[in-house]
Amino acid sequence: MDESRGPDTLFDTRVARVATVWPVANGRGFLRLLLSGLAVVTAGCAPLPTPSPSKTPSISPTIIGAGKSGPMIVIDGQHALYYGTADISNEKGFTVGAKTVGTRNYFRPTILQGQPAQTVKLSISNESATVTHNLTLENQGISIDVPPFSTRAVRVTFPTFERFEFHCRFHRGVGMIGQLQLA
């Protein structure tokens, strides 16, 4: 190598770092600098981003604690009251309770598990004496109100690879959120 040359500047666009390589007559210094440069470049390489929770099925929810209203989980970044998981993979129909107990509004069970593209007749049974509930599943264009002490039914389809959130449009802000996910 020619020591009379100035430094060579390398720019790695993946990590937006500049490395200066000084030529060294015996080559050992160059090799050491090259290897340390590789360490910097590989250390700066980030792994591919992890898919968001709404894109990755999860078998069991993580209970994040019990608030004043009961056990809580996170669904699509929102706190939801958790009242169980049901695997309805082999069912053609299923009933979900929409409940109000004191200040708690929730679906029971909260999480329904099924097979990819499985269609189920979902009955929503409002067990409250005075409060109207609702089932909204936005990605399927479903929004159905359920008056007190009544039941309404709708056909829903499980996702093929994602999780679908459903909620009560009246009580979403207080944790009345549920989820369709793969078993």
C-alpha cells in the first residue's frame, strides 16, 4: 500500500456511519481497522422490525394486572377487561355475553379462538337490565346494537393470519374490547 495516500472514506448507507480507512504499510493495522469496522457495521445493523401485535396470533393473553374493574389485558394497544378465552374451532355457533356489573362493561369470554377463515354465527347476549351494548367488528363492516336482556346474532369470519378486534361502541373506552384470533 502507498502510505503517501490520504485516508479513504467509506460511507455505509444502512447504518449512516462513516468509516475512515488509513492505509498501513505492513497490512496488519489495515486488517485490524477493517475488522473493527465490520464490528461497527454489523453492530449497527438492526434486525427486521417485529410485526405489530395485531398481525401476530397469540395463544394466551398476558394479564397486565387487575384494575378496579378486574383483570386487564392489552388488545391492539388498548387496555381491555379480560374474562376468559374460548376455543370455538369446532363450533358453528357460539354465544358471547355482553355484561355490565357495577362499573365494569365486558365481553365474556373476551377472546375467541378459531380456525383460519372459519365462519361462525356469533350470538351476543346482553345480560344487563338497563344498558345497551354493541358488537362492532370494523374490518368486517359489522356494528349491531343489543338492547338490555336481549340477544342478537351475526356471522363473523376468523382471520387467516391476523387478529381481529371487536368492541362495544358505547363502552370501548372503559375496556369492553374482545378479539378473534387463531387457535
